[in-house]
Amino acid sequence: FILVLTFSVFYSTIVVNPKDLSEELQKMAVSIPGVRPGVATTFYLKQVMKRVTLLGAIMLSLLATLPNVIEGILSLSGVSNLGTTSLLILVGVILDLTREIRSIILSNVYND
């Protein structure tokens, strides 16, 4: 759990650079409402990134350890076949399906 949490946070801090993102937003003449361009935007993006990264890392860590915890508590051996990758794929498919259903419902509302 701790390793997944640590590596998730570490990887996201390496990949996403709030300073570069702030500069790109400034070049495109885009601003975040209520936040001044420049250093304030960089600080705001760092704060938001910390919150989102921590929440995502906790969820990923829970998802990674969930099959092992269920197997240990319920003493089931069949749960080990339901791996983390399967759960991630299942969650992705469910999110995609709900997004498609919403778009179909909205298109039907606008067509009427």
C-alpha cells in the first residue's frame, strides 16, 4: 500500500510541472478565474496537483490492495484471480459506459 502510494505521488510530481503548465497557460492567454497569472497560478496549480495526486494515489493503493484484503478476510482463494489490472479495466469500462449513456441522454434531450 505504502509503495504504491509513494510511487504514484513521486511519478506525478515528475511528469507534471506546474511552472511549465502555468507558462503555457500564459502563452495561450488563458487564466484561471480568481487566480492571477504567473507565480500565483503556479502556486495554485501546485496546491491542486497535490490534492488530486494524493486522492488518486490513495484510491489506486486501495484498489491495488483490495483483492488481497478481501482474500485474507473472507479466506477465499478465488479472489486472487481477480487482480488489480482486472479491477482497473472494469472501472474504466464502467466510467466509459456511464459517459456514453449520459451523452446519448443529452443528445435525445436536445433533439426533442
